[in-house]
Amino acid sequence: MRRISRSRIAAGTTLAALTVLLTGGCSSGDPTIDKENVAEKVSAALTEETGQTPDDVTCAEDLPAEVGATVRCEVTAGSDTIGVTVTATAVEGTNAELDIQVDETF
């Protein structure tokens, strides 16, 4: 697995919107995007943006499937860990567009 350097992560501060399939809902019955699915999409976007695959991406919780909903994730590359904020920018049926913002500081 290739490692992402800090400068390569920082270079991908704003990533293009992604379309992901929604998965099961939370206990209140509201649809969510599963946190593992969000983590996979963040990893794929960073890989596409930087040409290097992160060692790990974890998200704190599922992302509510509503415009403006956010979730925090952490990206690990070697000994570096950086946060990202994932925001649902559009939701239509079983699809959502996500904006992924990489933190500017380590």
C-alpha cells in the first residue's frame, strides 16, 4: 500500500463531489449513509486526488442523508493523521453527493 505524504494530503484540501448509495437507516427511521461507506468514499477520493492510498480512514458515525448534514472522519497515512469533514450537498432518492474537506492543519 502506498503512503500519502502530508503535503499530498494538504494538496487535496477540497475534493470533488462524490455520489454514494445510501444504506440502512438509524433507529429513528431516518435514512443514513453508513460510516464505513463514507470512509470508503473518502479513501477513494483521496487516492484519486493524490495518487496514493491512505493507510486507514475511519468516520465517527453514520452520515444523515439530508442536505447539510456532516460527519467527521480521520485519515491515517504513515505516522500522520488528519481530519476531514464530509458534508451531504445533495440528496435524491438513494443517492447523495458528498463534499469532502481535508483539515488544513495536522
